[in-house]
Amino acid sequence: MSGIDRGPLQSYEITWTTGHVEVIQAHQVTWPDAALFGPPAENPRIAFHGEFDGRWQLVLSTAEADIARIRNVTVTEPGLLSGGEPS
């Protein structure tokens, strides 16, 4: 155990630029941010991390250009998506 309470896993719906849609679970999403780290990377990447069986793991790392949309679809209440959107 890491001793850090990361809360429940979040479910993210990823729509790829090819049109394929998939759902993954992660605790954290990191985005490229040129303002913090200098000039923009040539191929900026988005990374999803999660804790599974007590181990912090990389779930997915992909080029930002390959993703059309990311949506948090974690159900927080019956009939509602996170953010209060009706399902």
C-alpha cells in the first residue's frame, strides 16, 4: 500500500481521431503544458495513471494529436454523469 488515498478510480471515455471510442480507468490525467516546461514538445503526450493492487502504474500514454476527445464518464449518482449531466 502506498499510504496515499487517491480516491476512487475515474472512468474516461477516449475518442480517437480514427473514430474508435474506448473507456479506461485512471486516477490521474497529465497534459502537456508548454508554459511550465519551456517550448512545446515536438510530439506532446497525454498520460493516464492509476493505482491498481497497491501499485502506481501508467495506464495509457499517447500523442495528444491522436485523441479527438476525452470525457470523464464516472457515474457519481444514479442517473448522473460527473458534473451533473443526465446520462
